Amino acid sequence: MKQGIFAALAIVVGGCVAPEPETGSAAGALAFQQDCASCHGVDGKGAGDFGVQLFQVPPDLTRMAANNGGVFPRDYVMSVIDGYTRADHFSVAMPEFGALDLGPTVIVEEDGVGTPVPAGLLALANYLETIQE
Ligand code: HEC
């Protein structure tokens, strides 16, 4: 009986509070450890157990801002992860994560223009921005 009440309560509470899509760097950090660290290393510096065996060793992801005149190349980063624009020379060793489920779409406003971006992709970019050195 008690269980029934709790189950009903859980349904009511769950139904009322629509979860906000996670776009913060904490969510990105989790996703990074899960999907990226094997190649890029737990610290993003490019020496994951799997990454060191690749024909193209993954680059240090903490240097992307420094390599771009001090500006974190957010659009480039998101397109590389997603796979929607990659240069021809970009290694096929890295999977295109856009083919997987990167979560619900959120609208990112930039210069008054709203762009739909998967929440998981935004979270990863937000996380990577926090580890720039
Ligand atoms: C199977 C190995 C592998 C996995 C898994 C992987 N990557 Fe990569 N990644 C690479 C390789 C190899 C490159 C270098 C490709 C090149 O430059 O040709 C790369 C390049 C990148 C770059 C471009 C860096 C630069 O300086 O240009 C970013 C950003 C990146 N990866 C982010 C991620 C994120 C975020 C994830 C997880 C969602 C991820 N990668 C998962 C192998 C991987």
C-alpha cells in the first residue's frame, strides 16, 4: 500500500517537473569521461588508453584556445564533435557523435541569432572551455 502511494507520488512529481536539458560543464565533464576520455585522456591532454594506439594520436584538447589566439573556438569544437563540418584531412579515427543521441535540442542565442544545438553537444563544449590552459 505504502509503495503504491510513493509510486503515485513519483509519477505526479515527475510529471510536473519537466527536466531542463543539461547543458552545463558538469554534465559535459561526465559525458567526456564516458565518451571521449578513452582517446583524449581523462584530462583531455591526448593520452587515453585507446588514443595512444590510434594512427592519428588525439591532440591536446586543453590547448585549443591557446592555439586560436586565446579564443576558445566554440563553433569549430562543436562541429568537430558532431561531425557536421570537418575538414577533409580530419582523421576518421574520431567518431561523429552527431550520429548518436546528443540529447534534446536547445536554442543558443548568439548576436541575436538563435541556433538549435543538441544539449549534450553544448555541455561538452562548455566543459572543454573550462579545461583550456
Ligand atoms: C576513437 C577515438 C576518439 C574518441 C572516442 C573521441 N575523439 Fe576527439 N579526436 C580523435 C582524434 C584522432 C582527433 C584528431 C583528428 C585530426 O586532427 O585529424 C580528435 C580531435 C578532436 C577535436 C579537435 C581538436 C583540435 O585541436 O583540432 C576535438 C574538439 C575533439 N576531438 C573532441 C572530442 C570529444 C568532445 C569527444 C567525446 C564526445 C571525442 N573527441 C571523442 C579521437 C577521438
